[in-house]
Amino acid sequence: MSRYYRYRLPPWARECIIVCERSTLPIVIFQSVRTIFIPTTFDVILLGILIGIFIAFQLEWF
């Protein structure tokens, strides 16, 4: 099994990953504020998923 290296990807794929990585923090912040003011089950689940994606990007799992 070969290990996944983000730097071996084509330039367009690396650019897509970088854009997604940089846009997750503002989305997480917006969703946190929204969850504080309008807490629904969907908002809490979505916030958990977004935080998981943000952590995965920070640990370079993607």
C-alpha cells in the first residue's frame, strides 16, 4: 500500500486541497456562531463534521 502524499498530486488537485483547507476555518467559525444562536440537531452535527474536517486538514490527513 502506497502512502498518500499531497505534494505528488497534480497542481490542480493540490490547489483544490489548499483552497478547501484555507476555507474551513471561516466556515467553522460561522457555523459555531450560528449554532450558538440557533441550536438545532442538524447544526450541532454539521459543526462536529466541520470541526473533524478542520482537524484532519491541520494534521495533514488530507
